[in-house]
Amino acid sequence: MAVGFDIEWLSQRSNDSLLTLCYQFGCLPIKLGTDRPYFISKLGQFLTHKDIIFAGVHLQGDVKKLWEKYRLEIRNVVDLSELAAEVLHHPRLRAFGVRSLAHQLLLVPFKARPTSILRVDNSTTGDVPQKLIECASADAHAAYKIGKKLLGD
């Protein structure tokens, strides 16, 4: 199963970030912080599930930072810009961001909103601005769609 993955680092001074996961039924934005060790432990179990492929763009630095800040490991990560460049034999795709890649591969103008954002209340996102949640969800949704196409999921 492919899951779109996006992370936004909220501040260089804090350990807070917004992790957004997107799949067939919608996107789940999650505010991460070192003040939630039990939650991060459970999230870690999900991120290392052997049957889930986390798809995103230019993730190497983010994966490293997730480990350094939260000790979160991601078992199956696919960099979609690298995969697209290899599969389609277009090296220039390695430089594309998720929105440009979506426009190129999905052959439709990129839509700035995913199908739905799954939010029960502020417990998953805290005080993260709605606009940032929407942008991160749109990027994760695009990553999900691209991953589905390239991985044949």
C-alpha cells in the first residue's frame, strides 16, 4: 500500500513539525513534538510496517531529521522524483518538486486541495495554521497519486 508523505518543519528553534500522511480515503495531518513520547512510539510502529510504502519527494533530509529529532525510522521510503526519473528515463525529473511532478506525470493541472483532510479536533494538529495544513495535505495527496501511478499500487 502506498501512502503519500509530506513533512513541514515548523521552526528551526523548536522540535515541532507537521507530518501529513495521505491515502485513498484522505489525508491525516499530525503535529509532532518531543512532548508526546507515547504517541511518537505508536507512530513509529506504523512507519516501520513492512507492507506500507511511504512516497514523497526529496525525502532523504527529512527522513534523517525525523530520526535525529524523534528517533522515528521509516522502513519503506520511495523518493518519487528519483523513481520517476528512472522509470521514465528523464533525469531532469530528479529536480522536480511534488507539485511540478504531479503536473508532469498526472497530466492534469495540480489541484491545491486533497479530497478530504481527516481531523477529529485540534489534538492531532494543535496550533498549526489551517493554510499550512491544507498545503501539506495537498502535497501529500499529490505524492499519494504519483506513488500509486509509478508503483502500480
